[in-house]
Amino acid sequence: MNPRSKARAAGSRARRAVCEEVRFAEVEFERPPKPGLVVEFSDGLKLLVEDAGAVDLAAEFIAAFRVHERRQEGGRR
């Protein structure tokens, strides 16, 4: 590096801004609303069906959940 380049580099360092403080902020962005179906069971379990593509999976889950609940009730007696 030649002497002129060194002088320019040193001068530009002197003019750089110096960080004096750092702050963190939490920012919330509102999500666009998405339609969905919420299936709420009497024991408080909630199942969110996001779109039509999830209906079959939700139906399978509900059927399996009901079988499980019946088995639990049968074992309590």
C-alpha cells in the first residue's frame, strides 16, 4: 500500500460512526387471518383444521381419539 492510500484509509477510519448503544425491541407483525375450523372437545382439547386438505387427517384423528376415550372409560369401571 502506498503512503497516500494509507493516509486515506486512516482518515476514513476516523470518520466512521462509533456504536455507543445497542437496544433490542420486540416487534409484532399482524398475521393475515386464515380461515380454519376449530373442533373443541368437552375435555378442553382443541383441534385446528387449517384447510380442506387437512380434513381427512382430522377425521382420522377424531376417530382414533374416540376409540382411545372409549377404552379409557371401559378400563375405569
